[in-house]
Amino acid sequence: MSFDRLGLSPDLLRAVAAQGYAEPTPVQAEAIPIVLAGRDLLAGAQTGTGKTAAFVLPMLQRLATTPARGPAFPPGAAPARGTVPPARGAGNGRAPIRTLILTPTRELCLQVEESVRTYSSQRPVRSVPIYGGVGFDPQVRALRSGAAVVVATPGRLLDHVTQRTIDLSTVEILVLDEADRMLDMGFIRDIRKILALLPAQRQNLLFSATFSAEIRQLADGLLRDPAFVQVTPKNTTADLVRQVIHPVDRERKRELLSHLIRTGRIDQALVFTRTKHGANRLSQQLERDGINAAAIHGNKSQSQRVRALSDLKNGRVAILVATDVAARGLDIDALPHVVNYELPTVPEDYIHRIGRTGRAGIDGDAVSLVCIDEAPLLHGIERLLGRGIAAETISGFEPDRSIRAEPIKFRSGMVGHQAAGGQRSMGGSRPMNGSRSAGRGAAAPARGGSPTRGGATPGHRGAH
């Protein structure tokens, strides 16, 4: 299928072609006609499936082909009890906000807003990104200039609502991007506050990589007779990601990671830790090992985060160490490796993490360094996936079977080392040589290679 069969306008088709995209991805092929028809949508799509274009392209077409409606609060009218008054200056003739896109992180906010500008290049649509960690006044000035599309993180958006610097009474299309991550980050109350400020008559689009009971509950209250698109089975990993675990003692993880990098089995990589302190510590240790590394987490300023990401893309650093929250929404083309230096405490986060590789038709490797303490976490991940992950013990780093598991300390408390259904020894009774097939979607040992994966990019790729 080609993009010109999806009902997109010539302007949008030219913008897509200018980005080098020839064929829509599955989520784009299914979602774009639904959004163009004005229906609500619940979409199950992971990072790297082209989901951003799946809502940005039809959203831009609807803005171009339907007239803007007036504010829910006419100038001089009083809002209903319990609602926030309209923004100062609302109804003064500036372009109304017609689309609101909510994202969990500032990085994703910036990337989605950039996509809006990219795909509206043939017929410009003014858009504004609203996110925390930067100055408030420049955002106020941008909003006063008018914007048809606002891309925002929930917390900073509510700051503007409180200060009456934004008017949401004209929103026609609401998009919740990576809704599962927003709920994981505790934004559900903020989201409900925002929903209460929007017009009742609007189109709602909800995109989520995983479907928990909370997501289902949110969708049930938000969407009206929605169409459902599921481009991959729920709670599964991308086909092009090869997964492997390397059993290792807890005190030798950093040594093993350095060994894998030095021997070329891992080159450019995004490495995950559970905490900000752990990210800082690991990046410093890698630097002492002579490996160019940087850390990215919530305590870093926006400029520091942008610089670290740029350094990874440009090859100035080989390893970017990140926490789950900081890495959410990072867009790194052809990233060859994701490393779980520490397994996530929530199994669904494993899917989010390794979704940073194996994108746009380019294969990638997800490597997990797992100690005996993390056996319950691994068990939870494999139960979510519905299958085991191949294990390979690296020569010289064989786990010491005399070491006993210890509880892992988390911010919310302690997790014991006994998993439901029993604990599996990380020194293992199952095959540890990674002998499974390395075909699409199969687990296999990590391998080295260039960030372009040996030029494996296919001739056609979907828009992202």
C-alpha cells in the first residue's frame, strides 16, 4: 500500500515524500483513515512503529478541511461553576487551539511538535510545545501569538491553565500519546483535570504500547464508540529486536559491560539503570574505564539532555546511560543496542526500554545483565512476554553459584528475592549459550556491528 491510497491531501503527500517515506507502516495504514473519518481511536502501538505520523498526518488534514469553531466560553460569558475561567485575552481574534496532544516527557513533546512542523511544511500550521524545565514566559508569548496545535506535558499545561495563559475551550482533537507511560508516571489526576476543561464534543485519540486495567478504564471513560487498532499483540516486543540475558554477579556488572564494549559486542548503546544516582555513577565508572559515556535523567537540565542525546547521535559518546523516565520518547535512528544494566521493576517497562532499538526496519539487540537478585524481575518479564529469553554466559564472567540472592531496594520499599512460582538459578539449568534462532522476533545473543547494522535498511520505510 502507498500513502496516496489513505485519503491524504496532495500537500501532506508531498511532505511525506520529502521525508523519504514511500509506504505507510501498519499502524499508519489502519489509523489514518479512521482519524480522517472523525472517529475516536484506541491504538496499541509501540515506539518505532510510526505512531506519531499515524495521528499527526490525519490531524493536519482535518484542521485544513474543517472550519474552526468558536470558544466554549464566548467573550464576556461566565464559565460554569467548578471550571477554570477562559485565558486572559481569549476571544481576541488570535488563532484558537484546535488540537491538544499530551505526552509524558519533554523529549517526546519536542519530537511530536517537530513532526507537526515537518508534515505541515507545505501548508504551515502554527504549533507550540509546552513542557517543564524551561522558562515560562517564552511559552506565554508563543501562546499569545496563537497556535492551532499545542503539544504539552500535563504538569506544565496545568501551570498555564492556573495562570490563565492558555484557552482550551476550542479544542477539537485530543491526543494522548504513550498514555501508559503517563499513567505510570502518576499523571492520571492531571489528565482528568485537563479533560474537565475541554469541550465535550471532540475527537479523542489514545495511543499506548501496553494495555493495563488502568488504561482500559481511562479509555472507557474517554472514548466514544472507538475504533481499535492493534499493530502488535499487546505487551509484546518488536519483531526486529533480538534479546539475550548475560548472567553475572551483581558486583561484576560494570566490568562485564566494559568488556562487551571493548570487544565490540556492544558499540553505540542506550543503557538503563533504575535510579538517577545509578545512571551518574555508571557513566562515571565507564569514563574511568576509557569509554566515552554520558548520563541523562530528570535532574539534568533540558540543555544537558539535548546535548547528551546529540553527542550519542554524532558519535561523540558511545554510551548514553538513562533512567526510564528520561529515556521515554528519545528518538535515536538506527540505535543498535539497548542494555538493561538493571532490570526494570515493572515488566512493561522492559518493553518500553527495548523498543528504542529494532526500529524503522533496522534490527537491534537488547542485552540484559542479570544477577541472582533479579531472578524474580526476569521471571515477571518472561511471564509478560509469554516465553523465555535466551541466556548466554560470557567466558570469564560465570556467576558464582555460592552467592545468595539479596533483596533489591527500591524507592517504594523492598522486593524480596523469591519470585512467585519459584526462583531460577542464574547460573542456570536451561541453555546458556544463546542457541535459539536469530530470526525475526527470536531471542539470540547480542552481536557487534555498526549503528547502521551493515546497511540493512530496506528501500522503503514508514513515516515516523
